Amino acid sequence: MESDVSTELEPSSSTAAISKEHRRSTAATTTPRIAVTPEGARDLMQLWEQSEDRRTHAPRPANASHDFFLPYIAANDCYLSPHVALWESAGEPTGILIARMAIARPKRTIGPLSVPMPQLKTLEVIHGGLEANDEMTALLQLDYIRDFLASGDVDAVSIHHLPCESETGKLISATFSGPGGCTPVITDHWFTELTDASGKPVVTNTAKNLRNFRRQDRKFEAVFEGKLQIREMNTEKDVIPFIVAATAISQHTYQGSLGIGVRNDKRWHTNLNILAANGQLRGYLLQADDVIVAYAVGGTCRNTFNYLATSFLPEYRELAPGAYLMRRIMERMPDEGVCWFDFGFGNATYKERTGSLCRKEATYYLYGKSRAAWIARRLDGVVQGANRGLRKILTSTNMLDRARRLWRRALERVKQ
């Protein structure tokens, strides 16, 4: 992931003025309830989740739910503790910050080359971990983040995949972006709405697309004379067999060379075991004539299926087994009360073709005034500038997409 740079710790004068006025007018609600223990964090997160379920039909990220977030911190040595802040008004939650305190070296790359970074103490605000119901609460969240960074208790604050059009997203952008500030990494995040809030099916594709999908499915089924089976693997005893089967596919793909997708390592065992223990794991293996040709895995979180990874054997590319498996998963989800299919971060043709909602999200890295933060900020500037330059050259010469395709094919040939 490309990095971001921040040298701006103070908000604009207009934002500061509004924030101070807000403090005077709502003194009783400016201080959030804060928890830095697993028990306290669970209580605050559950209050927010219950309120959120009553208020909105929006998709939910699995990593911001208490039953995944807290076990994940406990399983990773680099995390010191949770850090959760809940804002309330008239006894009702109005906003939340879900973060973890970490001590680690940030990962930065220029193309495929890793750049050594200093070790930082960072408050990491996770994806889905900064939400506000109104502008007033968003202003309080902005003050909280800025004051926390200025306190010197941490070297940096990172905010991951913050929706750009959210109340807090607009304020963070206005405060920290621009000249002298940071340039956030902007990513697309695609979703498909499967059913509405009342459970009625939502048709998001054109009639032409639906006909094309059915034709592709019939072609795939005909090649294997109907000898197809989808094995669903959802329990803790399924985790190891699923990882072994999925890794065997990844080893033949470019994703495997890039470290993308399921791998037989601690991270994937941890993630899938947590989901399985919660009853949220959904792993799928597509078997065609006794050969496992594709896998997909994700986790359910309240009303959302979060797609974590998928891949297929390259020799079956023309038959699109991954797309076939994805459509079968989508057909199953409404029976489990799932309203949204979350494709995850980044653009891809299949997401654009199938998705019904695209959200712009920004990732920020904001630095304090310690020596380690000073070094990290400048290294980030070098990394970000180099990556922008490479992308500009490839885009201006119409080589970006071609370079990606050639690189992927080369990696796949190496794997064969």
C-alpha cells in the first residue's frame, strides 16, 4: 500500500472556531467514554452495534465488530491494547472510534522494493472504526484525534479506509489534506445490495448482464457435464483443510507470488479460526470433475458478507470459475439474512460489473513530533513521490494495464 504524509497537526481556523463553539454549547457530551481493556471495549462496541442496527441498513465490516476485533488483538503480539471511544447524547450513542495501540515498523514499498522504516508507536483506527451520526460528533472526533496526536503519547495516528463522504471523512480531509498536509491514499470499495431492509431481493444488474451471467454459467457446467460440487467449510475443524486446499491453488497464481490470497501462515490461521469460532466463517471450494478449481472465503457480520479472498487455477481462466463460484455464494447469502455482499478494497472488472455501490475511502498516516515520526514522515514522502511518478509514467504511456497483465502472466508461468 502506498503511504501518506502529514505535516499538518492543526485544523483550519474555521474548523477550529466551529469546534470551540461546539464545545461551549455541548459541554456535557464533549468527553467520550474511553476503554483500553478488552472488557470495557466490548461493552462500548456492543452499545454502538445495537444502536447501529436500529438506525441503518448500511453494510458492516467484520473487522470492526467486537467479536472479531478483540480476539484479533489478543492473537497478535504487536498490539498493546484496544482503544475505543464512544460519544453519546441523551443516553444514545452518536459516534465511535475503534482503534488499537501498536508498536511496529510500518510497511512501505516502492514498486516491489521494501523501504526500511523506524519503529513507531501508533494508534491504528481500523476500517469501520470511525463513525459519527452527525457533524457535531464528527467535530468532537476530529478534536480527539488531533489532541491525541499532539499529546506525544504516540508517534503516529493511522486512519484506515475512512469513507470520504462521511461526516468525519469530510472533516479529516479538510483538516489534514492539502498544501503542507498529507495526500491520503484513495481506494474504491465495491458492494452489492442483495436484499433491502425488509428482506426483499434487490435486482442490481441489467437484463443483458443477467443473460450473460446465465450463459457463462451454462457453458461452465457443460464443459464438466454437470460434475460440479461446491463444498462449504465453516467450522473450526474445517480451517486447516480449507487453507491447505486454497494454498494449493494460490501457489499456481500470480496472487501467490505477491503474497495475496489465502496462505498457509499464522495470519490466515488466526483470521479464519476467529471467524469459525464466532460462527461467521464461510469458506467455499469449487470442485469440477474431482479437481478443486477455485476457492472463495469470507465472513458474515450481521447483515453483510465480507469477501476476503478468491482465486482459481489459471488453466481454467477462460471458463471464469471464480465468477461462477461468486454467483453461487450470492444466491445463498439472503437465506442467511445477509443483505450486502462486500467485495473488499480496490477496483476490478468483475466488481464494477456486479457491484451496485462504490464508495470512495481514504487512508491517512498522521505523524507527531518525535524523532521516529520525523524520519517516518520523510521516508513516506520519498515512497509516495516515487510511486506516484512510476504510476504517472505507466499511465501516460498506456502501459499500466498492459504491465499488470504481463507481470501476472509471468508470475503464473514461474509458478507452473
